[in-house]
Amino acid sequence: MTRIKIFSLLFTALLYISCSKDDYKLGSDIDPYIRFNFLVKADNTPLEYPAVNGSLVPQSTYENKSVKTLKVPVALTTRELKETITANFSAETSGVADSFSVNPVNQLSFQGSKLTDTIYVSFDKRWAANQSINLKLETVSDPDIHIGNLNTAYPNNTFKIDLGTIATNYTFPVTQYNVKGEVGETIDFIVNFPNGFFPEEIKNANIFKFQNGFEYSLTHDDFGDNRGFVTYHLTLLEDLQNDDARYESKITLINIPNYTATGKINLTIAKPIKSPRDIQANPASKFTDPTNAFYLTYGEHWFSNGATCAWQTFNALTFPVVVTKDDPNAILYSDKGTTNPNDDIYHDAFKIGFNVASGTNTVNSFGLKRWFSNENNSASVSPGFNITSALEFFPANGNSKTEGTVLVIPQDLTIGKDKDNTYQIAISGEGTYKEISNGLYEISFELKLTNDKLFGGTVSTQYRMYNNRTYPKPVALSIPCPKEVTL
């Protein structure tokens, strides 16, 4: 027993002497060393420090297709440090020198238990084809620290970034927000750039198209050093306090040069109906007759008549909107005289639309054909003239059978002069409806049309629509009116 105790004490003493002789050594047979420790996950994206994965092998090259800042970790294998160690590195490129920058510029620092430092490679402009960036560990402040792994096969003392084809795109992470409807209310939303972006390319770009059912302003935060997302602020400029109506605006991401809208591209901002709607009010039935394929509603809009403005007439074939039984607004129209529920026909109690009875022509929804001088009336070129779900009704108190509010359902219409010259025109608007005499209903509303090229933004005018060809002529208005435009 005495011999064993003496041997144990001698072994402990030797171990203590061995460890205290060199503060960097992890053990008597391991020397300290520094190397690049860039790890790549299975989806070919970097594993960013401080995340760890012992099954991944450090890479010496990486093909980068993102313009987000690339983080390149450098690790020092040693004991906890008693003094600060610095390592110098170089960064060179085979392409344009000012297309990237690194931080820190050329020196890394390690101290205490902080044994990893990171080189941040930022991309300031689009790079040329076949460009690469080469990082190299040059010197260490303590000569006892080896540069690179303690082998010759995979030293990892250099790291090459091959700059591949850039794929910049954007998307919405969230697709709907509800508002209270108060003037000054602000909704913050984000546009994500999964592969980053260059501020100079998007700061003046129009990345949205709009279908606006109410007025608002839109601003965004400064880009700063962030390259992963942009935060926008939508502020209401209009008081939306009719609880019987749904207010809705839609913001859609569009493709622009170098950037593609992908994934979730539509964002809806809405103030939902607070008052429940009774389908038995069925206001849509006041403006349709499903037994008559040629049933018309009649309208007038305040429009240019040469040198003056005047009420000008139009009409359009009008139909109910067919829905499934489980639609919350579904009301049974016909059971076809059978007990089989599978052949029942349901209509939306609150929506109507305009369409042809048959064929490939178009009707004059909202009198839109007067807005253009050379429109093509074929549905293959101008399908937007047929608006199959155009107006939505909101009965007063949710159950009135004689009056309420009406919403022009926000949507994009395609209208053109030929197949090579078509335009996307966003429509929206709102108003009221009322039974003005026995069985005669009037819809009074504003219609807004938006297209930058055709109208320079948004234009609007007043409309009146009736469920009978005999109605009182609207009183002349003292407001400007739109003029015909050439497609």
C-alpha cells in the first residue's frame, strides 16, 4: 500500500509540473493552434457561431450566393488564456476590390475563455462573375501557437469564398393584420430578404402594388447595417368606424430588376366586420335574378363628356356569386327539387358580380369601357371587364333588408388593347345602398382605379347603380371627373 501511495503522489506531481510549464497546452501531447472553423449545414447554409455541431467538419472553401454579411469564425484551441492573444489575417479578392469589406480589418483577438473570434465579410455591391475572396491567417502574437491544424492534409489556415450567382428575393413573413380603424393607428410589418439586399438597389424602387380600400401612408425604417429585412410602418389616414362593413387594403410584392417576389407575396390589412350579418337579409338578391340569364343592372357614373362632366349611363349583366354550402355567407337558392343535398345550389347572400351569359366576350362592368378609347373587348385580352365578384353588401345593423353599406371588392383587373399590351388596374371603393322607393334600390359609391402608367396613380369618380331601368336621374355634381385614356 505504501508503494502505491508514493507512486500516486509522484504521478500527480509530474502532471502538475507538465501542465503549469505551458499555459496553452490542453495536455502534454497537444500544442495550441489557430484555424478557420467555418461549418456548413446540410442545406448548404453556414452554422453560425456560437451554435455548435460536433459532426460537422470545418470547410476551407464556401460558395456564397447571398448578399447578407457572411460570418467566418476563427478558433483557437488552447487552455483559458491569461493574456490577450492577437492574430493577423489578410483578405484579397480576384475581382473588384471595393465590392466587399471585412470587420475587423486585419486583426483578431482572443482572451480569457473567449477562444473564437469572427471575421464579418460584408458585400457592398453586386460582384462580377467568377470572383472570389481569399482569407489567410498570417501571424500570431505568441510564436508558440501554431497557425493551422496540426496536420498537413486539412490545415484550415486559409479560407476561400467563391462568389456564386446572386439570388436576391423577398417575401412577407406575415400575410394579414387587423386594425381598429382609428385615424393615426399604425401597423408595423416586415419584408424579409432571405439572401439579403443592396440598399442602393431598393431605396427608390417600387416593390409593391396596391389595392386600397382605405387611405393610409407608408414609410420604412432606415436600412442601416441590416441586410435581412426592412420594417415598414402603415399609418391610417381615414376613420374606419362603420361596424357593419369590412374595410380591406392589400399590398402585393412585385418583381423588380434583380429581385423576385417569392412565397408569401400578399399582405392584407383589414378592419373586420364587428356586426354579424344575417343571411336572411340577402341584399344580393335585390340586384340579381338567377332565373334570367340576361338580367341587367343599370348605372351612371360622373365622367367626362367632351369639355364637361356629366352623368353617363351603362348597364351590365348581373349574377349572384355561387358558393359552397359551408361558406359562412351561403344561402340556399335551389335544392333542384330533390332530397339529395349534394346537388343543392348556394349563393353568397352579400355579393354580386358581372359577367357574360355565355361566350368569350365581355360586359361593361362599372361602365369601364368608357374609361378607354381603344380597349379590346375579348375576354382573352381584357378579362377584367367581367368582374364575377364585384360588390359586397353590409346590411345596417347586420339584418336590415332595405339599406346598408357597400364595398367594391379590392382586386386587380387585366385590361388591354391586344395580347401584347395589357395593364393591371387595381380597383376599390365604398358607399351605401338603400331602397329609395318600393322595390327600387340605389347603390351610391365611389370607384377608385389605380395604375401609374395610365392614370399617374389613383383616379376616382362617383357611381349610382339601380336594379331597374326606370330610376330618377342623379343630380349633377360639382366635382371633377375622369377622362378617357388610350391604352
